[in-house]
Amino acid sequence: ETFGPNPSGRMVLTSGGRITFLITKSDRQPPTNDAERAALYNSMISYTGTVRLDAPGQFITTVDISLIPSEVGGKKLRLFSVDGNRLTIQLPENRSRFGEGRMTVSELIWEREPPIHNPAFPSLLGCWRLLSSGLTVTDTKERLEPWGPKPEGRMVLDASGRIMFIFTKPDRQPPTNDTERADLVKDLMAYTGLIRLDGAGRFITTVDVAANPAFTGEKLRLFRIEGDRLNITTEPIVGSLVAQGRMIVADVVFVREHSAA
């Protein structure tokens, strides 16, 4: 049981062909040092890409963002079957990073989340590609870019009200030791939850699965849509890591990904 007897995970597939996964072990604790961050790296899967059917009961995902740098640009073949609201996904025999190099056949079983009828957020539905992400220190107006000037990222929202985010720095390299694994975790923002509107231009996400366990709970975000561009900001919050406890406002800008023909 790679992720223990009670794993946490979500998969979102948009009508435009974007698929996103976040799977973690349960009962993970917020990290306090690099050794604990490296352990988090080995306790989750997080990636997104475009998906296409390869044959009946088979799909291939072309990965464009992943916790694991070596997966980016690669293709993942998966076998699947749907029985009512239950989805079973199987991985062909492969050498698992969780199986100490042994050959394994993996299986994941999912249950569909029910749609929200007449959702109040249709303008946010679908997939959005990250254009920029940054932090502004409220007192000095200093601008910080923890994911660099050209971050990689996606946001997806489906009709169940399920939202998922995944951000990374570009040009990351496969890790060779625990320090590098810890850095990859620092360079990743991935979480998911159900959202609800909290007034005009405001939504709250109740985060139930996150790459960093400290990030669960309710997150308020302010948003504005201008054509195909989506701007999301936080209210002033206490920053961690890069901001070192200072008050900041975080902002992200997305552009809508349109459905493939």
C-alpha cells in the first residue's frame, strides 16, 4: 500500500483534455526541516498534463508539470475502467520509485464527486495556465518571485466545485539526494479543495489535500476576470519561507486554456 491504508487524493479531468492528479499519504505533518521535506517528496504524486484516448480502456497523459522533474515531457500510459461512479486506473508493469526498484503493477480506485447543480462560478470553470506569480511585502512594497519570473502552473475547476492548483519553478532537475528532494518540495505549490463564492469577486477554498500538510483549511481569494485573463490575489497574510514572517499580498495571473479541437 504505497500511500498507506487511507490515502488522500483527487483527480480532475476537464472537458478540454487537461488531467491533474494529487495523491498523498494520510496523516502527514508540516515539515520543520529539509529531512522532513525530503520525506514529503517520497509521500506524494503531483502532476498535470493533456490526456488522449489511446485505445478502448487506455489513455495517455503527456505531462507538462510534475513534482518529479524527469516526468516533464514524458507520456504515461494508463489502463482504466468505469463502473457507475467508480473509476479503476491501472499502471502497466513498471519499475516503481516506491518499490525499491522492483517491478510493480499499480492500481488506483476512485469515486466520482457529485456535480453542483447550477454552479454560481461558471466563469471560473475549466483550465487556466499560469502567467505570473509573486508576493508583495505590504510595508516596503518589495516584490518577491518565489517561483521565478516564468513559473509553470495550472489551475483547474470542474462542475463539482473541485479546484486544483499546481505551480513549480521551470527547468528543475531530477534530485540525487535528500537536500535536492527538499528543494523540489519547496519549489512546489499543489493543493485542492472545494470552493464556494463569498461575495462578488471572492471565493473560499476548503483545502482537503495539499503537498504541504500545513496548507489545509480555508483559503480566501479575491479574483477578477478580464476576457481570458484571471487575476487572483490574497488579502494581506503572514508569509513563510521566502517572506520570513512578513505581511504580504500574493498574486497570480492566469490565461484560459481553450479546449482542443
